[in-house]
Amino acid sequence: MSTIDAGVVLGRVSARQQGRTAVRRWRWAFTGLVALLITAVLISLFVGSVSIPAGDVLKGLLGQETARASWTTIVHDYRLPKVITAALAGSALAVAGLALQTLFRNPLADSYVLGISSGASLGVALVLFATGAGLAGLLNTLGVSGDALIVVAAGLGAACVMLFVLAVARRLSGIAPVLIVGLMCGYFTSAVVSILASAAMPDRLQAFINWTFGTFGDVTRSQLPIMALAIGLGMVLMLAASKSLNALALGEDYARSMGIDLRTSRTLIVAGAAILAGTVTAFCGPIAFVGIAVPHACRVLLRTQNHLLLIPACALLGASFAIAADVLAQAPASPTVLPLNAVIALFGAPVVIWMVLRSSRMAAH
Amino acid sequence: MKRLIPALLLLTLAASPILARQTTEPAPCDTVAASGASAAAEQASVEYAEGFTIEYGDSYKVITVTQPWPGADASEQYVLVPCGVTPPDGYPDAQVVTVPVQRAVSMSTTYLPSLVELGLLDRLVGLDEFDFVYSPDVRALIEDGALVEIGGGAGVNVEQAIALEPDVIFSYGIGSTDYDAYPALRQAGLTVVLNGDFAEADPLGRAEWVKFIAAFFNEEAAANALFDQIVTDYTALAETAASADGRPSVLTNAMYGDTWYASGGRSYIARLIADAGGRYIWDDDESTGGLPLSFEAVVERGQDADYWINPNFWSSLADGLAEDERYATFSAFADERVYNNVAAVTPLGGNDYTESGALHPERILADLIAIFHPELMPGHAFNYYVHLQ
């Protein structure tokens, strides 16, 4: 990263020369990202495994009568919530991945390194495999059952791991140990899940495996506000931490010299990322790759390390990416469905390879 | 030292005949047990099942399992001979099994009803999992400690299985080394026969596998009588249903995550629905297996279905709402015409629908006719189904 770029970020050097070109680039980039998101939303609403004429889709969105009753149900109760869920999930995962890549100064970091998705899967495994007693029974008495049970269990699991990692992050001086602890949490919870799964009833095992495929279609209209609220909270935390993130991008010593309290900012960033990723995992199952690939694409697109710009950009691009992956997974005009995580990995992995090869010098150092 | 090595070699050579005698002498044949092998013994012929055939020779039988699992490209052959009789030539790849079997292990609950109704429970020595057993007779054996649990799948306890000294292990395969138990068992030298009943799409064909099991115990006579009665009852019920007015449309299963795993149009449940006088909403599909569909596709076709059966593991409509509140948009759900096969279940996960139901499709058919055309079956008490409220 050149000194002029650094200077631009810190506002020390006037944005007149390099800056003017940069601002123009960002304007174009953001316009493009918004246009991309709108296109993705439209495609997702109008194209699905069932062919519905465009006019009927519009009527269905407004909740009006359509030529076939099932079409209103499909568009209003299924496609619309799915698009919103995918957008929220994609943006949340991308922003969380961005923050963690900066915090750990590792271009391959995402919420997995904090063990969050593993913690969530442990929560789900406990309610699915530990029949009757335990967590499932406890939550049942609270009136939480079925689908809501999975969400709450996944959220609790993610939260437990998050709190543990946060406690570790507060005590340690370096960030690398936190990475190790997070990964170890991930391995530990995966091991417990495997043991539980080995003794599980086949139908429960199938349900768990289906959960690990990830889906955007399981969040109903009544659950959406909760998801949106939690993700909103996470985004606010991230934006609040963007000054710290900008400083951390230049190195911990530099950040310290700028007066950034490392422990507080680390806590804030980890908490924000955990809330974002944990919420998505709780509602949609573990979704991979969005957190790794999208931040790299944004950095290449905007050519900046300013997180005040990168966070919104990642949110927009992440939303588009998730919606596009979902459209592909639904295999338009065919009634069969592909697992979401498989589709994302199929397209995400080559992107990550390309990004890593191309942008190793653009990594947050 | 110079003399030591040749001495050792000589010793080894001398000892080799003793070392090579690994095989033990075969046990003498129990002539009382080897009954039913005479020419007068009844033979079984296979009419409905497509997965196996039985051929009879002078003093042997050859069972060929043509489809151990759906899409299998290799068949299995078993040559059944009485004790002391040399197997015939001409079946080089077949496994030789001495019959009648005295010690059997069952790796699926679908084989248990056959053993119970053929009076062969005294030959059963082991199961894969105790938890999923429904049959009260077998549960009694478990309580008495007469059976050993050897586990299932790729994690099967091979040592435990060897210690049981079974003559035959009745198992199945799905063609995946991650999930199949039989490779590990065969590698240990145990005799495993693959039962492909689950791959049969015809309900009577699936029940006919009772003859497959019976052949290993020389109980074809009993199996024939049992199966003939099943066919008679099933055919009579199907004829009654065919005379009914109208064919209500039927939706099956429910969502699992992002996918609705419906059944193919030529599958087991599709045929039962058709024979019960219903119209399966995907009867235009040609497959016999599962049909993974998106929620959209199911809403498109199934929202107005008259009846909804087999929705996952619900025991009440509230279970359905807890799973996904959008199920309420299906008219069958809103009008409370949802039925699930959970009437005969145990707390540990046993379900008689997949146990005795596999052998008695006429009982399932009776339930379905009572659901779709209640006027034809007044006063019918459900065997397996529950009307969800």
C-alpha cells in the first residue's frame, strides 16, 4: 500500500490529485453495485423453478389475486422473504468477513476462524440428536419448538463460542492466539457434533445434514424482522469500529500509535462479526465463502482500505452474490434444488483462488 | 552362527505343515436340523418381486439378487445347500450357504416380521440396533437378553458379529462404502446376504421377499401360504377401491431444509395411493425413487390437493406449523385432511409402518382406502395412520 493511499485514508494529504480520480471511481463502483443488486433482486423475484408471468409476479408481490392462487403464495410467501433473507445474509457475511480479514491481517479469514458456524452447528446438533431431555426439552417448555428451536439453538451455540473467544481476545495481547483459539473451538465443536451424529437416528441425521447445506428459504415473514434487527445491530457495531479497522489495516503498532485501544476495538470487531455471522448461521445454516471472496472483490474494485467505503460496498456485493447463488441453486425452470453451499463453493472457490493469486499484495497489511 | 540359520530354516520347513493347518474340520451335520431338503419340500416362485429369483436344483437352491440396491450394476448369487452336500458346479461367483440356517442376524427391522410370522424367532441371535424394533415378540427377546446388538452401517462391531458365530447375516447395501456394513462383515469371513426389499417399488413385490428369507430356513411352504393370503387380501381391497367414486388428489411428505423430498410417480407410496383409489399429484413422473423438489414446485401442484399424507414426523398439525408456518396455505392443512403413519410407534424411534407394513401392504392399503374413501371402510380402525388434528 503506497504512502499516498495511506495519506488519503488518514486525510493528511489532500484528496485533490489522486483523490479526485478515486472519488470518481468510488461513485461508479457504488452505482454499479447498486445496479447489480437491483438486477439480482429482480431476477430472483421473476425467475424461479416455477414459471410465473411477470405481471402475475408484480400482483403477487403486492399481495393481490393472481391467475392461480398458488402463484400469490409462491411470490408473496416464498420468493419475497427469500430475496430479503439472501440479501441480509450475504451482506452480513461479507461485512463480517471483511472485518475479520482486517483484524487478523489474513486474506483467508472469515467467521469460520472464530468457530462461530461450528458453535451454531453444535447447538443444532444438541437439539436434533439429544432426544427429549436437555436443551430441546428446556426450550420446549419455553414454547420454542420446531423451526424456532433450531434458530434459537444455533444462535445460542454461536453466542457461547463468541463469548469464549471474546474472553480470550480480551486477555491476550496478540491477535494470532485468538485465531488459534477460534480454530480450536471449531475443531472441538465439530468433534462433539460427529460423536453425537454417530449415534443419531437416521431421520434426525438427515435433518442435520440438510441444515448444513444452508438455505435462504427457511426464514418466514414473521422471523424476518428479528433477523433484520440482529444484522442491523451487527452492522452498526462494524461501522462504529471502522476507524479502528482503518488503523488496524496498517498494523497493530501503527494503530496503537494512533491512540486506538486495541483491546476495546478487538472486542467490538469480534462481537460485531460474531453477531452478524451468528445470526446468519442461526437462520440460514452455515454459509461458506461469501465472507472470504466478497471482501477481496470489493478491495480490488474500490482500491481502498477505507472501511467506511468498504463496509457498504461489501454489504451490497455480498447481497448480490448471495441472491445470485440462490437463483442458481434453485436451478431455474427445473423443479429440483441444489444444495446452496455446494453452489456457492462451486463458484466461490475459483473466485477465491483467482483473488488470492491476484491480490496477495493488496491484502490488509 | 553359521549353523544356526540353516537350522532355523529346517525347523520352519518342518513346522510349516502344522502352521498351514489353519482350517478346522467342519462340524458334523445335524441330520435332524437338516430337514426339508427332500424332493417333496415345497418350492417358492417369485411373481411380483423384481429384485430376486429362486431356482431349484436336485438338492440345492440358487437365489439371485438382481438388484441389491437401486442402480446396482452387479447382482449377487447365493447357492443354498444342505449340510454335507457339495455345492453344484456352474456358480463360481456365488456364495455358498448351508441351510437350514440355525443362527441368523438381522440388520434391518423389515426382516423381523417375516421371522416372527414364519415361527423362526428361535433362530435369531443378533440385531443391528435394538432401539428401532417395534415387534413385541422381538422386544421380549431383547428384554430377556437373548439377542446381541452389533451396530449397523460402516461402524458395525465386527468382533461382536464374529463372536456370535452366525450362519447368515441378513443385511442390505446402498452401494456406499461409507454407510454399508456388509463389506466389513464379509472381510471378516462372515456370510452376508443382501436383501433388496427396500428397492422394490411394487407393494406386493416388497412383501414377497418373505420367500427370500424363508428359503434360507426351508420354510417355503409357510411363506407361500402367508404370501398367498396377503395377495388375496390386497387384491380384494384394491378392487373395492377401484369401484369408488372419484379419485381425490394426494400430496405426500414435507420440507427438509430447502428441499421437499416427494416420492417418484412410480414409487412404492405412489402405487399404494393409486391402488387405494387416490390420485398422486406427481403420477406423471416416471421414477421409482425420490423426487427432490423446491417449495415453489410443490405449492404449484399441491396447494389444492385433497389429502396430505406422510408429512415427515408430525404427530399433530401444530408440529407442522412449528416446522414452517407456510404449510397452513395448503388447503389439505387448512381443512384438516392430513394423515401421518405414526399410529404404531415406540418412543425410541420404532415404527411399525416400515416394519410389519413392509410385509403386510394390505394393512397399509386398508388404511389409505379408509382415508380417501371412508364410505368404503366403515368402522375401520387404523393400523398405522393417524388423522392429524
